Amino acid sequence: MKKISSIFVLFGILVILITSGCTQQQPAVQATIKPTIQPTIQPTATETPAIEQPTIKLSSGNYIEDDKGITLYLSTKDVMGDSKCTGNCLNSWPVFYQENITIPSGLISSDFGTITRDDGKKQTTYKGWPLYYFSSDVNPGDIKGEGVNKVWFVAKPDYTVFIADKDNLKFIVDAKGNTLYNFTKDMPGVSNCKGDCLKIWSVFYGENIVAPSTMNTSDFGVITNSEGSKQTTYKQMPLYYYNNDTKRGDTNGQGVNKAWYVAGTEAIPVSTIIKPTPVTTQTMSGGGY
């Protein structure tokens, strides 16, 4: 009996041990977590905008040239704003035309324009003056056309006066081709145009005179007139505009009251008859003005 009890006790202990071993907690399996790899974002290449190059440039001598450095010119015969260079003239003085003008600092885009010539071709203008090349200028910076026949001059942005050649007479105009006059009743250095006279004959004044090379800038001076206004003189004679000149190249003041004449480049009022540009109404002042 004791033997049987001992067997049962041993069997019970064995069962307990087996059960205990099966229920022991197994060690936790550590999960391997792979780190998230962030994709490398390559910076987007930014395109550098193309810098628009000027189609018109200023030379070191302060005259106008094209984008290749070839000099551009003005003609005194083009005072009306149209081109008088036709036929064989164009062999020596080819037209300059650029559809889209881009400029550097020192120039004003509104000073450039375009005309359609009588031959149907387009031509770029500067302050109303058509622009040309000179065929003998072969290298950038050449200015072989300067002063040719006293008609052709390099195009400068700072001209205050220029020369007009109209009806075979040369006279002084401002940079935009507006005619300047002398009054025969003036004295050297003295303006005798006063009061109502000045309402019709406005004074011309340019602070710093830049002129074509055939003119001497020392011939220009400044006076103060009876109204206290500054007025430019040429060889001591005061210069005026005529208010009935409504567009460039007009010479409607020529011969008015036999006292007013376009200002000649030789400082002698040009009294030779110039056919005035027709105007609808022409007002004359009294008192010999």
C-alpha cells in the first residue's frame, strides 16, 4: 500500500514539473524595425534668365552705335523727319533698322521711333532723325563719316543744337529739329523782343551746348532777357522759337515783318526767301514783331 502511494506521489510530482515547464513564459522576440530612409530630394536647377542685350549702345565717345559697335549717323537734310537719302546715296549711307530696340542706361527708349521710307523700307529714327551707317566704317568705333560734306554727323544723345539743310540753306535747329530764329532788331547780347513779342517768339535756352563738329560751341553764350529769363545766343545774337511752327523743320517765321529769319550757321540771319510751311492760321504780332 505504501508502495502504491509512493508511486502516485512521484507521478503527481512529475505532472506538476511537466506542467510548470510548459507554462513558463518564453522570451519575447524582439522585432527588428528598419529605419525609414527618407528619399534624397535633389534641388531643382533654376534656369538663369537670359539677359537681353542692347540693340543700341553708347560708345566711349558718347555717340550711338549698333550692338556690334558700328557707328550710326544723322543727316542735316532730314530735318523734316523723312529720309532724303535715296538712290545712290544709300550705297554710301545704308539705313539702320531694328524692329525691337533695347537700350543701355544713358538713352531713353521713347527717343527711338520708326519711319517707312518712300521706297517702302523701314528705318529707325532717333529724336525724329533717321539713322544710317557709313559704308566706309568697317571696324567697331570707326567714325569716318563724321562731318562728311558738312551734312553727316555721328548720332549723339546730348546734342542741344543741330544743323538743318532745307531748300539749300543751312540754319540752326534744336535737337529735335525745331527751327531757331534771329530778330534783326536785337543787338549783340541784347534781346529787344519784350512783352507780347515773347508770346509769339519764345526764347531758346540750352544749359550745356553740344553741337555738330562743324560748329564751335564757344560761339554760344547766355544772356538774361528783360523778363529775367535765360536765353541762348549764337555769336552774341539771341535765339528764338516761332510759336506758329507746329512741327519739326517748319520755317513759318521766315521773313515775318521783314525782321525775323532762321538763324544761319554763319551767325547771319538767313534772309534768302524760304517758302514757309503752309499753316491754317498764322498770327502776327503788332509793333514790328
